[in-house]
Amino acid sequence: MSSTTVRRKSNTFYVILIAGAAALGGFLFGFDTAVINGAVLSLSKAFNTSSLQTGLAVSLALLGSAVGAFFAGQIADRYGRVKAMVVASVLFTISAIGSGFAFTIWDFIFWRVLGGIAIGVASVIAPAYIAECSPTDLRGRLGSLQQLAIVVGIFIALLIDYFIVAVSGGSADSPFLFRVPAWRWMFWTAVPPAVFYGMVALTIPESPRYLVAKGREPEAANVLTKILGGDVLPKIEEIRQTVLQERQPKFSDLLSRSGGLLPIVWIGIGLSVLQQFVGINVIFYYSSVLWRAVGFSEQSSLSITVITGAVNIITTLIAIAFVDKFGRKPLLILGSIGMTLTLGTMAYLFGNAPLDAAGNPNLTGSAGTLALIAANLYVFCFGFSWGPVVWVLLGEMFNNKIRAAALSVAAAMQWVANFLISTTFPPILKNFGLGSAYGLYTIAAATSFFFILFFIKETKGIELEDM
């Protein structure tokens, strides 16, 4: 075995380590957004909220995420990717502590919005940092680490919710440790990973592309040597040419000569919005409410949600295995077809189910089983395609000059779309039923197929400097 092969293996291990550290922000992003699942009903009881207030308690954090995402690019370009991660870690920690101590629905929302800002920052920094530190042949798989971390975070949060409810007697209202209600502990469990994220961020190197942009080329060369090995001076020169052609990036760089947004930015926004409009987060924010509406107990609903979270992890691993082999576009097209079929099945089943005395759809026998299978197949189709691949594309489809700013805009729009879907779900459920909700998500999934077909170009194997 030659020394270059040995060196290349150690380089690959190093790149995986630093990409994994950056992706911890994704873990917190998934954890923080999903942990509320087990607490939704207890929150509405504890603070006596209406369906709209409950929707806002879940989803206003997402507007915080939009704000965090929007400004993350500027923070990252001014102070560096690593410092932005540390800021996100501090905000995550404060939010987790405050949410558990909330006295009213309004101060609860404040703490959740603060956590939302942290999620927004982390959601932009991780894909940008990973794309900028990854060799071309590994970039798709390493970019998928962000989504893997998100789905693992979702799964762990749902598992913890399930465990806390099981130990405290089958309800999130029951007292847990120190006689404190179980639902408050659900939020406090985010504190250790939030602190760990900040500690790990302080151990990883700054992005070489940021260092070149700041004129710190010896440091950039040092980082690139660890990542690529061999002579890195030609690579530094290549980055210098693309990064320093003009001034520091500004949001005005995203505008075309006619004054509108550049077409590539619109495509990034389209990807982000459609990723949310297919309704994936309804499954993760409200699934315990959803399955209870169909007749399952609180504990059974949470266990179904945990299974769904596990399916999500498995399919993300499939995406990581194939994203650099098959490319981005084929996976997205397959995912769109699968989501359209499975969502359509759920819309049909819930739309035609008989209602019980409380007006909830009553799926009995084979219809209930079919709905469970369709829901998990839907998560499967999202998990190998639109979940991870959108983040990979957002990290790599923009050129160096506009990447941070364009990613900020696209990610901010993703959070706005997430907010719209999450806030409208409880009123749609109450006034029109589950069938209508899933009907809308089916239309979005069908739209996503044509969007990919006509607007997305394959980015597999292309250097970031050539985007």
C-alpha cells in the first residue's frame, strides 16, 4: 500500500470527522423541532390554549428559524463558520432551559423562537461548511450527513418523549423526576447535546474558502493539506480567483441586471419551499395528535412516531450511499413519484373514513393498517430523496461568490414554508379533516416532480469553483 493511499485514507477520516462535527447542528435542529411532538397536547392543557395558539406554539419557532437562516450567511461571512456554530450552540442551550421553565404560552413561545433562531443559523452553516471542506468525490455523501443528523435528532427526541411518557405513567402531564411534569423534561433533555455542539465546534478548523476570502492563506493551506493532501497551492489559487474576484458577498449579489433575483436563487427557493409543502413536518410535529385522532392511545401514538423516525434514518443512509453514485436529480424524481402515490393514498383513506362521535376519522381494520403503511412509505420516499438531497444541492448549487447569501435566502424561505404548513395543519384538521390536508400535500408532491424535471441541473462531480 503506497503512502498516498494511507494519506488519502487518513484525510478522508479527518474530513468525515469535521463534517460530522458541523452536522451536529443538524442533530439539534431535528431534536429541537421534534421534541415538541410529545408535549403538544400537554401544552394546550397546561396553558389552556386554542387550536390556533397550539399551532403558533409549535410553529412560531420556525419564523425564528427563518430569521436565523436569513442572517446566518452574513454572520458566517463576517466572523467565520465556526463562530456562527458557537452562537447557535449558546442560543440552543438558553432556549432548552427556558422552554422547560415556561409559565405561560407566550413566554414559552419566546424561548421556542430563540431556539428557532439557533436552528436557522445551524441549518445554513452546516451545509455551507461541509460543502466547502469536502473533496468533490465525497461532497454529496458528506452533505447528506446534515440530513442524517437531522433525522437522528428527530428520532432521539421522539424516543426520549416516548421513554419519559412511559416512565411517568403513560401521559406527558404526569409528574416525572422531582415531581415536575414530564413535558417540561422533554425540553430540558436538549441541554446536553446543545452544550456538546458548542464544545465540538471549537475543535474544528475554519473553512478554507472563508480563510482565503479573509486573506489568511497559510491557515487555508494548512486546512486543505489535512483535507486533500499533496500540493494544495493550485487549489488555493483557484479558490482565490473565485472568492476574491470582487468585493465581499452582499445580498445585492443575488439580483440580476433587471433587478429581480437570479434564476438560480429562485430555483433554490423553489426546492426549499416544495421540500416543506409536501407536508413532511406534519408527520413529525403532529403525528402523535394524528394517530390519536385515528384512535390510538397516547403511548401507542408515540411508539408509531418512533418507528417512523427509525424509517427516516434508514432511508437517509440509503441516500448517503447513492447520492454520489446515481446523482441528485434521479433520486429527487423517484422521491416525488413515491410521495405523490403515498400521500394520495392517505388523502383517499382519511377522506373516505367514517367519523366517530368526536368527528375524527375512524380507520378500522385494513384501512388503518394501510394508512400506517402509506405514512411510513411516504417517509421512506422523502427520506432517500427530498430530505437529504435538497440540503446537498443547496450547499453546492450556488457559486462561491453568492453561496452564503443565497443559502441564507433559500433556507429562510424553507422555514417560512415550514411555518405555513405547521400553522395551517391544526385549523385544516379541525375544519376540513385529514383527507383535505393530505390532498394539499399530494398536489405539492406532484408539483415537485415537474419542478425537478424542468429546472434542476445535475451537480454530481462538479467542482464548487465551477458552479
